[in-house]
Amino acid sequence: MEPISLDVLLASVGKEVGVSPWRVVTQTMIDQFADATDDHQFIHCDPERAKRETPFGGTIAHGFLSLSLLSAMTFETMPPLEKGKMGVNHGFDSLRFLAPVKTGSRIRTRFVLADVKVRPSGWVQTAHDVTIEIEGSKKPALTARWLTLTLIEREPETA
């Protein structure tokens, strides 16, 4: 994917700037996330019990697993910023988990660029309104305003 200029980024505020490919959330992913976070609640890791004892009909992904997939879906979808040296998560202004992601579901993310702030330090802060959709569901898995920072390579100062 070709990098975009800061001018193009600034001109994109208020627009949908990308929709990621669909991604299947598998039980293996859920189990690995449970191992990484030490969250082995039965609604995530015990398909038989989850089928018997929950209204979901089986296991569901951790909300934070769906959230953590934003980074991968961004790299699949969003062009990098020209002269960007690195990017980091800066946080969330809002986050709501709205519907469970059942094991085997396909999800994707819609990205709307809500704001861009160019800092004198060389960092560019972006705010994206993100919606993780679940294929076939009227409700999304989550909505959030996601803040990221990209460090831009500075131009050498001339005398």
C-alpha cells in the first residue's frame, strides 16, 4: 500500500477512509487469547458448557480480543503516512461493546477519520471512529473512538 501525504490525511477528516477485509474469529484464536490474558471464563473456552448455559449457543470471543484485532485490520486496510517512522496506540476516547462475537463469526472494521492533530514535536495524532461489524448482525461488536500517534521524520534544519 502506497503511503499518503499529511495533506491527503488532513483532507480526509470526516470521511470513511477504509473497510478491512472480513476475518474469521476461530476457537483457536479465542483459546490463545485466553492463554495470553489468563481469562479462561467458560463462555470463551468451553464450547459444550457455553452451549448449555449461555444464550449465545456456544462460545464467544473476548471483547478485548475483538478490540485487539484493530491493529491487524488497520495494517490490512489503511495506507501508512509518508515519512512515518513508527506508530503507537494512544488510547480511546470512547469504547462500547455492543454485541458478542460468536466463535466462527466473520468481522471487519469500518474506519472514519474523525480528527487529525499535528503536534510541533513531530507526532501526528489521529482519531478514528471505528466500528467492528459482525457479518449477518444488525448490531456491531463494538464502536470506539481510537487515538493513535505516528512519529514523522523531521526535515533537516537549514542554516
